[in-house]
Amino acid sequence: MPKILDGAAIAAAIKQEVAEEVLALAAHGIKSGLAAVLVGHVPASEIYVRSKVQACAELGLYSDLITPPGTVTTEEMLALVAQLNARDDIDGILIQLPLPAQVDSKALLDAVDPAKDVDGFHPVNAGRLLAGRPALAPCTPAGVIEILKRSNIPIAGQHAVVVGRSDIVGKPVAVLLLHQNATVTICHSKTRDLPAITKQADILVAAIGRPGFITPEMVTPDATLIDVGINRLTTREEFDRFFKGNAKREATFAKRGSTIVGDIDPKAFELAGAYTPVPGGVGLLTIAMLMSNTVRAAKMRRGL
Ligand code: GUN
């Protein structure tokens, strides 16, 4: 039987550690805080940001939710970021993506003070990460490493295959795995004979954003499968492709009209040595690592 890597338990352990750090900082009169910027009305973003603000409250972190209208301009957003950079009560700045088309996202992310860049999206943090210097690392990739380490899955010397090369997940997770001494291969849409490479993986990280893209034929038995994808299935045809006959999923689908699947076909999980389920896997770590980065930023900014 494959081992299920329980994102909820690991996220809870990390949050507990962060809560203790928050208390220790408070004992020194330091109150750490996160500014969460949510532009317009994107339903998925609203859910994510609400969870982030709620996690701050649970852990004793101060949070400030700022909600500019969907018509906001790049100049107005740059002025907001400048204010947040200057505020001493804000240690972390989170600008929820995606932003409306009229806003220059890159210019905005570049304007965030790297010391407050708790998403790890600023090129200075990306560069520090690559160079092996202390850096705020992107939350989802950092969460992947926490899952592997806390589940005692060996990384050093293992062949880690990352499918997906995004700036937010694929590239940074590859760098973090390399720093843990894995042998890393990055695959993407132009990779020739992808299954031949994914089958070599001791650790396979799927971050492509396509439902069930990694099929059982692409996986070697007993591999560790890390599924970063969150894809919503809304049609009966899509549902049946992955979950036909699955009573629990049928119930969710009937109630909500949708269910989610990762980038790995659930049938591939049956072959694995260990895997992260969707939901209940990597996704839960993203928020835990955001909290961890916020406290880390609070300490680093004060030279602690
Ligand atoms: N949108 C989807 N995921 C993320 C994330 O991790 N951070 C931010 N800021 N926006 C996102």
C-alpha cells in the first residue's frame, strides 16, 4: 500500500512551530504582520486570501487585508506597495495573483521590498535562492521540501524529476531539490519522450496545471509522487475520466457541482511508494509556509 503524505498534519506541525515563534517575538515586544493585497473579485483568489488572513489570526500574526478595485492602475498599485514597504508594522507583503490585465504584474512584484517578499517572487530572492544564500523561498516549493523531509523520504542522491518550469513552482522547487543533493531533471512541454524521463524518477514533482497529466504508464513503481496541481473538474465527462465509481467523489460532485484533481492521474497513486493527495497534500503547505516566511521576514528585518 502506498503511503499517503498527509499535508494537513504536516501543515499543522509547521503552524504550531510558527505560533511558538510569534509568541517568542511578542515577548520581545515584536508584533509581526502580513499585508494581503486582493485586487477585484476573482472567486478563487478570494478563497485563498481569506484562508491566508484566517491563518494569520490563528497564529497570532497581525494582518491587514487591502482590497483595491478591479479597475486599479499600475501607478496606484505601485503607490500602495511603496506605502507597505515603508510601514514598520508590516513584515510581509502578499499580492495575490493573477492581477487584472491592465496592471503590470512584473513591475509590481519588482517593487516589493525583497526583505518583505514573503512569496519569494522578487528576482533578488530568486537570485539568492539560486546562489544558495539566505532567501525567502516561494511557499509551494518550500512546502514540497518540508513534506519530503518531515516524511523521512530521502532526497540526497535520488533522481528528482520536476515536470513544469514556472517561475513560481517548477524552477524554484528544482533549485531547492538540488540544494538537498538530489539529481534533478526539469521537464516541460517541449521535452522529447517525457515518459522515458518521468519513469526514471525516484521523486516526481508534477506542476504543469493540467488535470491528471501524469498517467500510470509514466511512473515507476514505488516512486514518491508529489502533486502540485489543483484543477477543478466541472463536467460529467471530466469527472468520469478520473473518478467514475468513486462514491466519496460522487457525493462531492453532486453537492458542489465540481471536484478537484491534481496534475497526476489518481490511478498512478496506486503504484507509488508514497504520494501527496489532492486535496489534502501540497496545497495546505502553501499557507503554512507563507506564515513561516512572514515570521522569518520579521526576524531577518530586525537582524535576529
Ligand atoms: N496565486 C496562486 N498562488 C499564489 C501564491 O502562492 N501567491 C500569490 N501571491 N498568488 C498566488
